[in-house]
Amino acid sequence: MDFAYTIAGFAVGAIVGLTGVGGGSLMTPLLVLLFGIHPSVAVGTDLLYAAITKAGGTLAHGLKGTVDWKITRLLATGSIPAATITLILVGRYAPGGIEGAASLIKVALGIALVLTAVALIFRKRIQAFALARFGGEPDPARTARLTILTGAILGVLVSISSVGAGALGVTALFFLYPTMPALRIVGSDIAHAVPLTAVAGVGHWMLGSVDWLLLGSLLVGSLPGIWLGSHISTKVPDHFLRPILATMLVLVGAKLIAH
């Protein structure tokens, strides 16, 4: 079974490297639906998995100068307290603690997957609309407040579902910063995902919902998978991959919501 986890890690890593979509959109439902992992353990383990894998991406983007650290700080100002408070509330008040919140996590994960699919399909249209609607001189103070609010929403969503820091975060930033180059938005979002998933992952660890053997097995497969996916990404048309991936996310999300 450990080898099966490694294969799953390799497959998800390759897709992440190929499409740029966050692993939480794929890894968590895979662990829950295919391997029968408890939802809270799947989410907690995947959060630390994401923190480790995205740290490498942050290093690469940071060296290239494609991270806006001000945006990253604003997002973290909202997301980290929101994630911490959410986990405390779930741990204290959910019947049975984090273990008893399985149904809540499944529904939250399903909704997050559907929203991620929508973000994948309509990302360019959303960016074009934002550029046409808000492309003038934005109010810096208002934009900063909305960025913090966006971070808070992502913090709640990521802490209970492990999904949202990728496609949803990038889409929100396209709205808030329509004139910023896409690569810089992606780099800033990846940099923000590292502390958010790390804090949320440590919170799940403290609540007893992290499987370290599972985490190690996933990482063994995912790191070469991400490398391979990144290298072949230029040969596969983006407009072909994203609709297929979005359809899969909708189907998985709907099954989790209806489960």
C-alpha cells in the first residue's frame, strides 16, 4: 500500500507540474475516495505535503523575481489567523473534534473542488473582465483590504479542505491586480501557500490528523512527478488539459458533496 501511495504521489505531482493546479485539488479526494483515508487525515497530511512541495516552487519563483512579497504578506495577514481560528473552533466545538468533522470536511472539499473547476475554466475571462472593469487606477487601501479578506477566506477553506490556495487564490488575485503579469501573480500565490499550508498542517498535526508514513510515501513519488510534469508541460496544449481536469474536479466534488 505504501508503494500505491507513491504511485499516487507521482501521478498527482506530474499533473501539478503539467497544469499548475494545486495538489490539494487532486490528492485529498484521491486519498479519501480511492484509498479510504479518513477525510481529516487526508486533509492534514495533504497540507504538509503541499507546504513541502510548494516550498521548492517558491524558491524558484523567488530567484526569478516573480514574487510580490507585499501581496504575499497581505494574503498571509488574513489567511494564517483565519486558518488558526478555524482549526481551534473545529477542534473544540465540532462533535468528536477534528475526527468528528468528517462530513463537514467532505462537503467543504466538494464545494472547493467545484469552485476550483470554475476558476480553471473561466480564469482568462475573469482576468479580462477584471482588466476592463478595474483596469484604471485602483485604490491601494481598498485593494489591500480586499487582499487581506481574500486571504482570510482562503485560510478557512484551505484549513478544512486543503483546497483553494492554488486556482482560487490565483483567480482572486487576477481580479484584484488585473494589470500584474500572470507569472508574478502565480509566484505570489505559491509563496503565500507555503506558510498557509504549513500552519494549517501543523494545526492538523496537533489535532492528531497527520499520517507521517503516508506523507513520506507521497513525497517520494511526487517530487520526481513534478519534475517530469514541468518538463513536458510545454508540449501539451493548456486549452486541452484544463477542461478535462475541470470536468474531473466537478465530478469528484459532486460525489463528495452528495456522499
